[in-house]
Amino acid sequence: MNTAATTPNFAGIEIEIDLEGPDGNAFYILGIITRELKAAGATAEQVTEFNTDATSGDYDHLLAVCANWVTFESY
């Protein structure tokens, strides 16, 4: 299911994660998206902005923030 309502900041990054499995861990999700943002050329400021926003709420907030930054699919 795609949780993004609008086009993500880095729409070219496509992340597919099984939220019920070990990859659904918040730390794993943060790590994989941070790594992909850096690989796609995100600035240090953008990466910091993503991490600050993603960690400023609960798990559902984390998933919503991820969908605002990358093409994020969960199954």
C-alpha cells in the first residue's frame, strides 16, 4: 500500500518493506531510507531534516514522513 498522498521529495527512491517482519523495525526503516537519500544525492541538511521529522512522533508518524520523502510501499 502506498501511504503517500503527494509526490515524495525523492520519488525516484523506491522502498518496499514488510512492516510485519524484522524490516518493519523503526531503526531499520530510518537506516535504509537515510542510506538511500545519501546515495541519491540528498544534502546533509536534507538528511537531517528527514531524520528529525521522522523521529519526532510515533511509528505511524515515521511511516507518513517516509512516504513524504521516498516512494514507500509496505506489505
